[in-house]
Amino acid sequence: MSNSVPKARRYLLGIETSCDDTGVAILDDEGKVLANELLSQIDAHQVFNGVVPEIASRKHFETIHTLLDRALESAGLSWGDLSAVACTIGPGLIGSLLVGVCTGKAVACALGIPFIPVNHLIGHIFSNALTHPELAPPFIVLLVSGGHTDLYAVVSYEDLRHLGGTLDDAAGEAFDKGARILGLPYPGGPSVSKAAETGDPHSVRFPLPLKKQGTMDFSFSGLKTALLYHMKKHPDSSVSDAAASYQEAITDILVEKTFLAGRQTGYRKLVFAGGVSANRALREKARSRAAKWGYTVFFPRVEDCMDNAAMIARAGWHALWSGAVHQPKATVDSSLTIEKTQAVTKGSGSSKA
Ligand SMILES: [Fe+2]
């Protein structure tokens, strides 16, 4: 398989099926998003208060072909115009990942074009590049979602250094568990955020685990327990006030640690990525502190914070133009980490993804 992409056919297909959103996107050779189709399965999972893996993979299987057709149609392209396929291979739900990877490989094989595996977490970092094409390393990134709360120093896109991460629950998980305690619907992030709009963020003083310590690690399980005890002790207290105070505590810790990473590394660009980066309180707090302390903060557009295929295509686009080649043997890895991806990259003896 040739690494060079014919000039007249530089359109990259992105596929994302790691969890409960089916995504198909198409980028042109300047990284412009021509199509970004997304089908959320939230209605199917909401009744279970969380994602059911078997339902998720079946839904991906039922919808991915329709999304492929829709993406080609909205981009005004046909199958023969595609020049590469970038696809999430992990981390995520194994059955869901398999649907995307099998589809991506089938497309790449049928068209004789490169299959480029993408780490979903690196895709989230690239969601910022969709909105801020000028953004370039070095920078700090806080990856914050339902499954991850990790700080990295991005020296280059091929050299990410882990600075700290959660010791127990991820921030998104803390929002989900908090929502359950407060009797709010799944997913917890948006529902806690909505309830918090009419609440007083200073009405309840929740603990801020590890906030003032020099570590860049996080801990949220004690906070969730504190919310549980508060609601048990004060069953008639305002849900909005509790939600606002709980959100205040989570976002305080996230902002504190991200700026600590900036201070300790000397990096002045702070990037937020992942589902929780859509949180309005987090954005306002980070922006206000950045303005005061002379940092620049970057957030993806709210719609790009969630899982989507445009960010996967954008990560694949970077890998492809950095020299990545057809990788037909790349396979799904439900527990794929950034470190594993980097080890594979370095093991290949080149900068190729
Ligand atoms: Fe994600």
C-alpha cells in the first residue's frame, strides 16, 4: 500500500464507535470538515441509567451504513473520492469498537486506501484543532470525561507526558454518580449543570480532595460520598443548591490542577478536552483565571466535546500527513492508553502513527 495520497483524491473518512455515539465524518486535505454525521444512542441507554454494551454495539451495527451514506452525500462525494480511513481502535467498549473497525477496514480494503488507527483519547485532544487550527504544541491538556481525568504535557503530538490523573473516579463519573444521588437523569454532567443554573454554588461546602496539595493527581470519590451524606442529612435541602455546590467543587479541583500543571511546566497554553470540557462553569472559571494570570485557554466547541468522528478524522489527518501508513493489522484495544499508542509509534522506529 502506497503512503502517498493521490492529489486529486485527498478526502479522509473518520469513524467513531467507541461508546454510545455512532460517528462518521469526512475531512478534506486542509483539515476542513465536509461532513460530520452523529447518531446518539442516549434514548436507548437512558432507561438503564448508563450505557449497556450489548445494546450499544447493536445500535452501531444498525446505523453505521446509513451514516456513511449520509456523510458522503453531505460532502458531495462518492466512495471513489476517499483517500484514507481513520478509525477509533480504543479505548472503549469492545463490541462497539469492533463495529467501527470492521467497517473501516472493509472500506479501506474495498477501495485500496490506507487504514489509519486512532486512539480515541488523542482524538479528543484533536477536537480542539477543529476549532483552533492555529493551536500547536507545546501545551497542557486536561482530558476530562466519563472515563478519564488526566493531565498531559503535550511536548509534540507524538510526545505526550503524563503529569497526573484520577486516583479513583473520573470527573464525568463523579457527575453521573452525583446526579443519581440527586435524583437527576443520566447523563449526569448536563443534568447537574442544568440544575446548578438556579442554585447557589456556595451553599454547601464540599471537601476539595488534593486541591491544595502539590500533586497533579485527582480524587473525586470522597466528594461523591460527601454529597450522599449531605442529602441524607438534609433530605429537604435544595437539589439546585447541592448540584451547584457539587459542580463548584469538581470544577474548582479541575481548574486548580490544570493551572498547577501550567505553572510547573512553564507552558502558557492550557487545553481542555473530553465531554466534561463542555461544562459551562468549568469554562468560565478557567477563562477568568487565565485572564488574571496570563494564560491562554482552549476549549473545543461544545458539540465537539462529545464523542464524534470529526476529531478522529482530524487525528488521522495529522498522522497521515506526518507519515502514517496503511495498518491493516491494527486491531481494537478496549483499554488502549496514550502510553501504549506512543510505545507502538516509537517501536515502529519512526514518527509514523
Ligand atoms: Fe470520548
